[in-house]
Amino acid sequence: MRRYEVTVDGKAHSVTLLPSIVERSKIRATIDGRKVMAKFSPSTKAEHDATLYVEGCAFHIDLGAMRDNSSAVILVDGRPFSIKLRELRVPPLQRQAPPSSARPTTISHGVIVAPIPGRVMSVRVTKGESVRAGQTLVMLEAMKMENEIFAPKAGIVREVWATEGATVKKDQRLLEIS
């Protein structure tokens, strides 16, 4: 799951991309809290053209003016839109304290271990980063449920062993905070 701030013609939107279940071209997302299903189809006629189908509506997109991966002016049905994309490393909502059921197991010296076996969906912090108590560190998928692993205390991330997509066992080291 990835979170972005997408600015379209000066208006910011919160976008969360959810893992696709069926096909790579299908997109499951939430936009400003509303669930959306979409399908992206590249054009067979022109290299930079595509069609984006969102909730039954087709939008013809010309990606030819794209400057880089974070900003572009694209044409949607002939109308130009200025787009800026920023990936969010932490959830937009601030948490006061993690729920007691979601607390990770810690061992000596601030090492955070997986409370249950599962697959690492995302690592939300990097080595050397400052974290606050209750901040989401790792998203772990277990038994088709998403589990947030929270920081038990404020500190600095000293080591990161978890990698996105990796399978972890119960009590396997994920990261260290000091």
C-alpha cells in the first residue's frame, strides 16, 4: 500500500493505492477517503497515449508532456492538467498511542521484532530517521489482514532488517530504535 499527495491544478488530494487482486492493469485506490476501482490501458495507436477507466467513465490521456515521475502537464480528453505527485512516508493521520493489541514485541537494546508471521508490505522508516512513539514503522500482512507495527518509544532508527515483500517469522528482527 502506498500513499500519495496528488495535486491537480493546485488542489491537493490524498491517494492510497491498494494492492491489486486480479490484474496488474486494475487499480484499487482510495481518493480523499472514497474507494475507487480503475483500469489503465495503454494505447496501441500512439506511444504516449492511454485510457484510464474510472467508475465507468473513460479518460483519454496524453502522457507526452510528462516532465518526470513527480510532475507533469497531461491532456485528459484534450484538456490540460498540471499534476504534482508526492509520496507520503508516514500516514497522514497522527496517532497518539498504538492500540495495545498492535504493540510489537521488543527485545533488548530497542530491537523491534514481528509479533506474528507474515509478509512485509512496506517499511515506513529508514536508517537514521527520527521516529516518535506510536509512529507506524512497518506494515505487515498476516492472514489477509494489514497490521501496523508501531514505535514503542521515540528515538532514532539505528538499523533496518525488514525489506518490502519479504516473509518474516514470529519474533524475527525488523528494526532497531535507540
